[in-house]
Amino acid sequence: MGILEVKNVNKRFGGLQALGDVNLSVAENSCHAIIGPNGAGKSTLLNCLVGKLIPDTGSVMFDGQSVLGRKPYEINQMGISRVFQTPEIFGDLTVMENMMIACFAQRDGAFKMHAIGSMWKEKDIVEKAEHMLESMNLAEKRDMHTASMSRGDKRRMEIAMCLSQEPRLLLLDEPTAGMARADTNNTIDLLKKIKEERDITIAIIEHDMHVVFSLAERITVLAQGTPLVEDTPEKIKGHPKVREAYLGEAQVA
Amino acid sequence: MFGLTKKDLSLLGIVAILTMAAPFILNPFPTESAMAQFNAGYPDLMQKFVIFGIFAIGFNILFGLTGYLSFGHAAFLGVGSYSCVWMFKLLGYNVLPGIALSIVVSGLFALLIGVITLRRSGIYFSILTLAFAQMSFALAYSVLSNPKFNLTNGETGLQVYADDPQWFHSANLPDLPHLFGLSMRATHRMTLGGWEFQFNAGYYMCAIIMLVCFYLAIRIFRSPFGLMLRAVKSNQQRMNYTGLNSRPYTLAAFVISGMYAGLAGGLLSAVDPLAGAERMQWTASGEVVLMTILGGAGTLIGPVLGAGLIKYFENIFSKINESVLHSWFGFLPDGLEDFVITIVYPFVGKGWHLTLGLIFMLVVIFLPGGLIEGGQRIGRLFRGKKASKAGKSATTEPAE
Ligand SMILES: Nc1ncnc2c1ncn2[C@@H]1O[C@H](COP(=O)(O)OP(=O)(O)OP(=O)(O)O)[C@@H](O)[C@H]1O
Ligand SMILES: [Mg+2]
């Protein structure tokens, strides 16, 4: 039994079958990549995991508990954090404030009425946030408003926020899209380091094969809403069906 | 000190000094001079400045921090006013129970309305709050004032009558709102040369309460709770996917700002024991929105400035009539005088709304951050000049 079990999930948008009978099992503490051409339904699948969409049929179990019908913040508090395909951060707040919000959410839960003390006097939060910014190379941008950052920086900001929550399952939707090569490599190193340091399961959607093959232990190929194959990176590389459906396309593009 | 940073503390200090010295500051013109009508240092108006300041500070906690634009906050103001007058009728003229009850009742009322209206956001939330406030107005104006059950006294307004119980009233207490015997109308007049300054008990009580409210608002702004409220405004989606439930945060902000509004309403009754339904009308709700935006939504001091400016216009500009204009422009040749007066007249007196509207438009278009942004720009201009001067003499000094 994996920590994440997706069974027979279907999702339709009007006449479009975005997900058709998706089965997916992600083993605990592994890194599982989901790849597939544009419009394959990868983001839709993640949406079904975090409570943004409810599948028409099927079940999604995290650590033995169903996530269906739960609100996004409840699912996050169960231990699932998500990085979005287009960065979702607090644009008119500073880098440090963004980080602190994530740290507060992890420490205090979904709601805490903490209205009189100064936020800057929460030593443990400030320290943790600063530490995270250091490790993400964002420390010198501490007081910058995140809206004015580059796309790659926004992504690193979002990844840092998700990591600071110490999730058990981290969902990454094209985390390195829009990043410079150096930042992409930094991100790969960081994710590897995190995986060595603590127990964390990662499910990653990625078009950049360099990232996929550096991180993933298993790969699922999704095409037109249905898993085509699931196997180890070595096997996937040589798989004829995959070349046809996906890799061929990616190399052309 | 007080758990504030140096910067916040000096802001609080400045506001404290300004409010305490307001009777001097607002009366810059000698009583007999032609400019005396621009003096705002009389009790009635000064009380309005601080009371509506409280209203706007509270409104800003909701609108400035979370971005939820309520068009119904006057309902809480009205509820506070009625609660306070009821305490006068039942207990007596001491203002403390009335003020306390106005905070409690408006808080409960805000909880009820908040639970319902906060199910929606954006324009739908605004419309819902507007609808609720108009319903409250209708209730106060007619429904809740029938002979069998008269809670609001309808069009006349709720006031204290001679046959009201006033259980704790005694002959040695003033027959008007008072604080342990100190009448809210008690005014000490001081004449200095051509100037007259008025120190009014009601004003000082309201001013001290406003300072406390302002202090609490600073604490809220700087707290983790305040950070979460700003997160609501910035990106609710990210907030939810970060494990934060935005609903109780917005509800808490709504209730707090409702309590501020109720307190302001209670104080209005405390300085003038008459509560009318018109306090709940949508124009009153719109006014606090204008105050907040004019001063600078989301800034600490902006809403107070906005409240002051609007109340100043309402009370001072509206007094300028044709004969006043004639006395101003009398020095001009007759034809020109009439011409100038014809041009200026629509903007003063009953037309004060027109001037205010123009100012509001100019501020929103050119200073989206409100008057505070204007102040900051001017400040930067000065500092910029200083920095460039310093830069010429000593290039090492970094420009800010
Ligand atoms: N909310 C929605 N309503 C209607 N159609 C949608 C919705 N979300 C996604 N779709 C459609 O479902 C299909 C799958 O979309 P999805 O975003 O999951 O693809 P993807 O695999 O993430 O692609 P990409 O690599 O471009 O991100 C697409 O055809 C898309 O247009
Ligand atoms: Mg996608």
C-alpha cells in the first residue's frame, strides 16, 4: 500500500474526458514523476488530490484516509502541500512575510486568534523562515514584494513555502518551468537534500526530462487522461509506447 | 514600550499629542476674524472627528487588511447608538454601561451578519452587506417601532423621556449623559487674546477612547492575525492550500470592525442622547468607505485623516453661504464679484458634496494610496532633495 492511492478516478469537463480510470499508487518516501503531453490531465489529477476538484467517480486515499469531500485547507493540514503550475504566492506581501505565513500555518493550524502580540516576536517562526530563505537563496530578497520577482524566483518562493510546512507528501506541478538552468539544478539538489534529510514523498509533474530522470524513482506516463505505463526511469526511457506518445513529441518541441 | 516598535510608538505619540491639543490646533483663527468660520475647534465637531475616526479605524481592519468591502457598516453604528440610549432609558445617564452594551450588541449583530454574508466574496459580499444594512434600516425605521413593541421609536428617534425608569438616576447627577457625574457637555472656555479655546469633557472622553482603539489597531496590524488578514486580501487560494481556513479569519475581522462601529455609535449617543434610524442608512455606510479610501485604506492613520477631512467639509464648507462669499469677494469690481461668486457658489454651502466628490476623484485617480500616499510622496521629495544635496558633498552616503 502506498501513502497515496488513487483508484479508478474519472473526471469529465462537459464532453471532455479529462481523466479516465486513473489508478496510481505512490510509495511512501519515494519520488514519483507524472509525465505526459500537454492537456494529458496531469494538473487535473493534482487538482483531484488537493480538493480543488472532486472526481466524478473513484477514490483518493492519503495514508489510509480519504481526501474526497475535504476542504483544501484540511487536506493540507493532513500533510499534503502543493506547488502550482502558475506560481501562487502572496504577491503584495514581502518574501519574508510569505515565508512566515507558511510557518504559522504549520505551527498553529488552520486558525488561531493571535491578535495582540507582534508577529516579529515569534522567535521560532522568524528563525525558521530565515533559515528556509537561506537554503533557497532568497535571503537577500527578504524585504522584496514577491509580485515583482522573476518567475523562477516566485517558484522557488512557493517551493520554499511548501517545504517549510514539512509536508509528508509534496506535489510539484512543473516546479522548474521558467527557471534558469542554474536555478533548476539548485532546485534538484535541494529536493534531493530534503529527501535525504527527512521522510517525504514527492509527486512531481515535469516536462524537463533532466529533472525527471535526476529525481524520479518511478514514472507514470499519462496520455489523454489515462495512465499509459508505469515503470522505473530506465524502462520508461526505452519504452516504445512512451517514445511514441510523449518523448518523441517533447524532442520535437 | 506598550509592545510597539519605535516607529509605531512615535506614530501613536503624534496622534496622542494632536488629539489632546486639538482644541488649540483646530482653532487657529481669532474669534472675531473673517476666517473664524474655518475654525473647527468646537466640541460638537471635535467629537465627530474622533468618533468617526474610531468608525474608520475599525472599518479599515476589515477593508484595509482583508479587502472585503462592506457596504453595511452603518448598521452596526446604528445598533450601537440604540443600545446606548436604551441603557440611558433603563439605567440612567452614566455613559459607561451604554458604551459597553453598544460594543457587545454590535459584536453579536456583526457575528450574525458576518456568518451569512462572508459565504460570498467580492462584489457579492458587498451587495449582501448592503442588503442587510438596508433591512436593518427598514426594521429600525418602521417595523421595530409599533405601539406594542417599540424598540427604536421610528422616525422621531430613540430618546430618553421623563417617564423612563432610569433606575440608577439620582437628583444630584446631571440630567444629561455623564461619566460618574462629569457631564459630557461640560466645557471649559479659555480666552487668550482674540482666541477662544474650548475644552469639552465629551470630546476628551471620546479622544482617549479613540487613542485606545488606535493602539489596539496597531497591535492587530502587527500581529500574526493581522498578517493572516493581509494574506486573505493577497491570495485566498494560496492561503487555503497552505492549510489556513480563511473564513474564521475574515469573520473575526468582520466582528472586530463591527464592534468598533458599534462603539462609535454608542459614543455618538453618549455625547448627544438621541439615536435615529438615518444613522443606519446606506449613505452612512458609504461615508465610512469614502473616509477610509480618501485617507488611505490599509494604512494605520489614513482612515482617521479621511474621517476628519470629510467631517470638516460636512460641517465647515456647508456653512459658507452667499453672504459669506460676498464678504470675501467684496473687494472685486461688482460684475467680476458676481461672476466669481456664481462660479464658486455651487461648490460650497449645500454643494459641499460636489467639492468633496472632486477631491475624492482626484485622490483615487492620482493617489490610489490615499492622502497618506500623498504625504509619503511629499516626504520622499524632501528626503530625495536632501539626499542629492548630501550626495554632492559626500558621495559615500547612500541615498535612501
Ligand atoms: N476547469 C476546467 N474546465 C474545463 N476544462 C478543463 C478544466 N481544467 C482542465 N481542463 C481541460 O482538461 C484537459 C487536461 O488539462 P490539464 O490542465 O490537466 O492538462 P496538463 O496535463 O496539466 O497539461 P499541461 O502540461 O499543459 O499543464 C485540458 O484539455 C484542459 O483544457
Ligand atoms: Mg498542467
